[in-house]
Amino acid sequence: MKIPPHSIEAERWVLWSILLDKEGMFQVSPLLIEADFYDPNNGLIYGAMMDLFTRNKPIDILTIREHLDDRQNLEKIGGNTYLI
């Protein structure tokens, strides 16, 4: 089985760019879905960002952490350490 091309580092940069530039979600959201992420942890974080974005909530480390924790996904990604 051939592994699809991926870059976990690039995925992390996408997530951080959204955190640094709140307008970034407007650019990224039409192009990416949670399943596009090779690393499932990054996909869960992006899914949280998308949910916050669609509900017009702020996207920051605290709201993402709370969103993941509320859905029992925080520990799945490795806890707070993975977020920072």
C-alpha cells in the first residue's frame, strides 16, 4: 500500500497560520475539510476550528482546547501539550 504524500509540519503551519491570522479561516475553509489532514490530531484540531468558525466563535488556543475537551478529544490528541 502506497502512503499518500503528506507533511505533518505543513499541517501544523496551516493550523498556526489560522491562529495568527483570524481572516485565514475565510481563505482555508473552502479548501480543506477535517479528513484532508493526514495526522488525525491535526484533523481534530482543524475540525474544532471549523466548528468554532461556523458558529462565529473566536478561534484561539483556549476555545479550541475547550471544544476538544467538551467532545472528549483533548486526550486523543495528547492533551494540552500537543496544542502548544
